[in-house]
Amino acid sequence: MEDEIRENSGSASVYRRGPRGLGEEAARALEQNSRPDSGSSSMEEQTFLRKWVEEEGCLIPSSAWDTLRFVSNHTLEHEVRFREADQRAVKRTWPGSFGFVPAWNGSTWVKGPASAGEYLHRLHLQNLIFSDEIRLEGGMPVTGGPFIIGQPAGGFSFVISQPWLEATDNKQQYPSESAIDEFLCGIGFEPILNAFYGWRSTDQSLIILDAKPDNFIATPAGIFPIDLLLTQIFPLN
């Protein structure tokens, strides 16, 4: 795992693989476009991404998005729809934002806003650790809003997809906290007691936040995470 994912916290140059082929291309393009001295601002990132999706032919029109069956828009990160043709959940980040990642505040791990590159890195980690199949589908410039307090109207959204998971029991879709604890301990994680549903890998390289029951689903094949917040760091000690 350490050979596949590296992050140098002392350098502006960060290796990040996004979810599957297009995600890797987006992550590479973002890194090449960033300025080594100061990095790219959120608005610069969005302007660059709008141009990039057009050039790559992965601009998703609102008409195509609107044909998908609406599922949910109650999270702080995504609007979720369902694509029946290939049985996938399709998610659009709220315009002008790219979800959240774990951030160190000097005393503990907290939820912090993600850059576009950090969002792609997080999704890659979910693919790698949990054998998920998240794909970057493309992007959408979205007018209107704002959808998130403090964000300007409009903005760029990533569109991703992952396999649609059916719960064993639709009346009780989420696993218990004890089942989640057993699952995460079983794959080499230990709890962080002073963080919000926080976990770290036993080698201290990976951080998970928000590992609460409604971010998992209990399926016939076992427990699967849906929207965990992940990052990779150097060991704290």
C-alpha cells in the first residue's frame, strides 16, 4: 500500500491517484497545473477543471444528469442519483466544493474542506482499502445556488459513480457500531478516542473520520463503507 500512495507533507508536490482512469488523469492534470510556490486557489481549480472536462470530452450536461432517478440531496457533500442501466449510484459534489477530508487542528483530527485533488485522493483510498469501484465520470459547471452556505453562486462539480449496494434488510440498512468496530479492527485499524468516529491504521499512515453507522451499509456480502473521510499521513510519532 505504501508503494502505491505517498504524500509528502513538507512539499507542495503530492502524488495522488484518483478513482480509476479518468480520476488519475484529473489528479495528474491538477498537480501539473498547480503552482509549486503557493498552490492553486479553489476558484483557480474550478476554472481549470471546467476547461479540462471540456477538452477531455467528459463534460456532463444538466440534461443527462436530470434523466437519472433522484435518490437524495440531504448530505453536505453530494446529490445522489441512480443509473439503472448499470446499477450505479451517481453522485455530484455540491457546486464549488469537493467534500471533506480529515484535517489535523493541532490537537486532534477534525473534518476539513477538501481541495479537488484531496477529494480524488480520498476516493482512491476508498477504492484501495475497501475494494470499492468508484469512478470519476466527469464534471459539470452548475449555475444557480449557492447550495452550501458561504459558497458563491454556481461553480464546478465532480460527478462520480460507484456500485449500487442493496441492504440485507431495507428496514435496517445500517450495521451496528459494534459490527463496524469489528470490521475496521479486522482490517488493521484502531479507534481514535478524541476524534468524531475516528480511526487510524495500526501503522499510523491512514486516518478515517465519520465512520458512523449511516456511512456503512449491511449487505448479504458483508459491511461496506459509503462516504468515509480518508487521508494518508506520515506517522505522527
